[in-house]
Amino acid sequence: MIIKKWNGSSFDELYPKTKASQLYAADGTTGIFDGDTKVKAAYLPDFVFGGLQFKAAIGSQSAAAFATNLDSVYQDFGTGSLSGMIGKYFIATTTFTLETNAGTQAGSTGRFYSWDTLRETEEDAPDGNDLVLEHGDWIVIQSISGSGTSGSPYAISLSVVNNTYQSATASERGIVKLGSGTAQSVAANAVTATSARTYAIQNNGSGQLVVNVPWVDTNTTYSTATSSALGLVKLGSDTEQSVAANSVSATAGRTYAVQLNSSDQAVVNVPWADTNTFRTVIAGGNTLGTSETLTLSAGSNVSISESAGTVTIASTDTNTTYSAGEGLTLTGTTFRETYPVYVQASAPTTAITNAIWFDI
């Protein structure tokens, strides 16, 4: 241990010591640690300089007892100024509560004292006024004002040097150890008011701070999908499909199961069958080839038209209609004479009605 003092521009090395056992406790014993390895009030032998000075040990104190204790120390200075008490410290030999007060007489001396804590410490009681002291704590006088009368008591401001931290509990302030000495480089999440996100800090049994977050891993590790278990598959193709999907249908016989091929790719096998029937087409004695197109062409006096898939073939009648004239009969395409024809060199000897006679 090396103690240094600031001289205004640099530090002067005052008293080097390498072992705590070479230091002396304020109670005159060697060593600065008590049986609980807590630091006791200590000083350096053969070395005196401005600053804190041990004055007295105090035990369980009432306001009046503490005022009397302060007054007795003051009397050690004779008729000197009470300001000489500044920088003096007392050691608590037991654990007790020192209540603040508005003027307590010190025994029969006629002098009155009051005190408060100069700054908040971990030793302050919940009301922030009463001072809870533990064995080994130092009470240091920081400042003094007032005249010591009942109307203007000596107002003494105290601060505490805590030498007796205990392990922290749910109801007591104390010291703890970190769960890990590794510095955390990941920034903390922002403070949140979301419910069910705040967890208590606990002691892991070794004095280390831990937070047990009741987090449950609900992630599911999937294997290859089967017909009865959820799982992973691969796409049958990475090519993006630009054709819009058909609308959802409730028509029976149109829903097919998704299956896996041998490479675990998802496929759908649609049982589509070709029911079209193809027959040979012969035109003009020629058979059309598989790549040929059948074309219907209009001929003489013939027209062809199509509407909504219906082909209409029409023709124009150019035949002349004949009829049999006088004395003729038309049978099919043959004309016959209706009247008998006679050829005679002389006048007919027999009268035949509607007969045609040719005289030669």
C-alpha cells in the first residue's frame, strides 16, 4: 500500500507499506481487518498529517448520549473553537440507529447539539433522516454551525464511511458479486413498460447477481415432411411462375395430394388422360399426313362459309328445266312422240284420231 498526498501540483509519496499487517487499527491492534475480514479504522504509525483524526468509539447511543459524547470530545479541546471537531471521526462499536433531532442538551453542560447527514448513504433509514450505523462504520464530522444554545444548537453535519457492508438480501442493502467479469459489448435493449417483461435479480448462492428469465424454446426442429408429420420440403423448381393460379374450386375430382419425389421436392401428380380420337382423313384419294391441314375449298357453283364452328357448303343450280311440247312425252331425259306417225303413199284408208300422216 502506498499513500500519497496532493501538494497542489503533484502527488508526494508519503508512507509506503506493502503489508496490511504493518498498519495499525484505530483501536491500537495490529492489522486493519477484523475477524470478518472487514476493514477497521486504521492509521499509520509515526505519521501525522492534516485530515481525519480518530477521536472516540461510540456504542448504542440515544440522542442525548450522542450529544454528551460529542460534548466530551469537544471538552478535550478546552476552550478552543468547536470548529476543531471538523475532520474528526468516531467508530461505531455496535449496530444502532442514530436519530436526528432539533436540539439535544449534552448532559448538564448547558450546550445543545443537533445533527443530520450531509449526504445520502446506503445507511440512511427509509425516511432519509435517521442514521443506521453498523459495527465498524465511521462517523465523520463535516461541518459545524450554531452557537450551542437551545434556540441555536450546534448543528453538526455528519457523513458515514461504511466499512461493514453485508451481502444484499431482499430487504437489506448490501454487496454482491457479478455473475461474470467479462465486459458486455452488446448494447442493452431500451427500457420497456410492457407487462411480463420485468424479472427480479437474485443471488445464485455464491453472492453473484443473476436474472432467471423463464424463457421456453417453442421453436420446432423440422425433419422431412411426411403424410402425418409437419416437416420441410424443397421446391420442384426455382423458376418463378408467372401464370396466375386458377380460382379455388369445390368441384369433385379436381383436388390432388402434394407428394415428394425422390429428391424431397414437392410435386403434384395430376392423373390427366388423353381421350382425343384421331382418324385417317382421305381427300381425292390422298391420305392427309400428320402435319397436313385439311382445307375445304369452294368449287364451281359451290360456296363454303363458317360461323361458330359450323361449316356451310352451298351450291348454285344452273340446270335448265325442259317440258314436253305438243305431241311429245318427256321421260327422264328422253322425249317421245305422243301421236302415231304413219307414212302412206296415198290417202289413208282408215281414220286414226291424232295421227300424223305423211303423204309421200
